[in-house]
Amino acid sequence: MLRRVLSFFIPIKIYEKKSAVSQNLEITWNNGELVLDSKNTNYSYGSLQRILKIGLKAIGFNKIQKMQSVLVLGVAGGSVIKTLVNEIGFTGKIVGVEIDENIIEIANKYFKINEIDNLEIVIADAFEFVLKTKEKFDLIIIDIFQDTKMPNFLFEKFFVNRICFLLNSQGFVLFNTMCLTEIDNKRNEQFVHLVDAKAFHVKKIPRIELHNELIIIEKKL
């Protein structure tokens, strides 16, 4: 309790772990809450949870409550999953895909995501999962980072087409991106134009927490 109180004045690190995938992972008390960070950015809870909640609100909490299935690519500490279950009241199936086993161990220990009944965790590469899965989803959340870097495959046409294919009718994609340079800004603009405008609505929610830009894709039919 003391560390939590002190964290309103200064962040207090309580755990650190090296990861081959995510490099350095840290659990910190910050402003009275536990957060998961990499070396240079917030991975779960804290600012990231606020960012994705804004995206979910833009889609509509009422719509999400009525959905049957959600795919989360990039689980980290599970903050967006906690938002879905605890704040929105989503009771359908959640499939969380995470490549880094170390992160899931941390998420289970510190954030208790293993206690969420409607959550299935899959340890796998997101690209391979998307390529192989036969399931379709009402909502796909993409939140994949290696520290501040985003894998190139996320912005390739094949991946965009495959993600859109996995959406049910009137389904949504919520894509969290980080824009640190002008090249990143152009990359996001090019991504938007990769989506079939005849079948999907696409919009950007600009600059949340300075560097984050959310992209929302909605399937028309």
C-alpha cells in the first residue's frame, strides 16, 4: 500500500525481466496503478489503456456489448481485455494472441488475466495466426509493438486483406499505431488506402497521447 501511495509522487519499479522478444519488461506502480512498460514505452495499462478505450468508445460500447467474438492481436498485460470485460461488460469469446510467453506470465501474475473466464490465450506469431485461423470475429484489435517499433507486415496489403476477410458482417478493426516520424505518418496514410473503400469504412482518430494514432475499419455488410 505504501508503494502505491508513493507512486503518485514518483514511479516505483517492483519487477523487471529480460525478454528475447520484448527486450526489457518492467512492472511499475505509477499514479496509484500497476503498469507494464518496455524500455521506451507503455505496454499495458496507464496511457495505453486510455488510448484503446477511446477507440472502443468511438466504435460504441453498446455495439461491442452485443458482439459474440473479439480477437486481440498483441495481448501484453491485457489492459484492453480488462476494459472489454470490466468496463464495457463484454461477455462473448475473446481470443488473445501474444508471441511473448514472458509477457503472459507477467500478465497472469500481476494482472490476473488468467482469471478471465471468456478469454483464450494463444502463444503464437500474429501473422501466422491470422493466416491459419478459420474463425471470424466481430471485432479485431491490433496492438502489436516491439518497444516503439511496429512490424512491417502490419502495413502490407496481404495482411490488411486477411484481417478484413476475418471480420463478420458489420465487424470492426481497431488498429493502434505509433507515429514518431513523418515516414510513419505517410505509412499510416498509405495503409488507409490499402483498404477496399467499397466494402469498408475507414477513419483515423488523430494523435492520442501525442504519438498514437488509431485507425478504425468497419465492414459495411
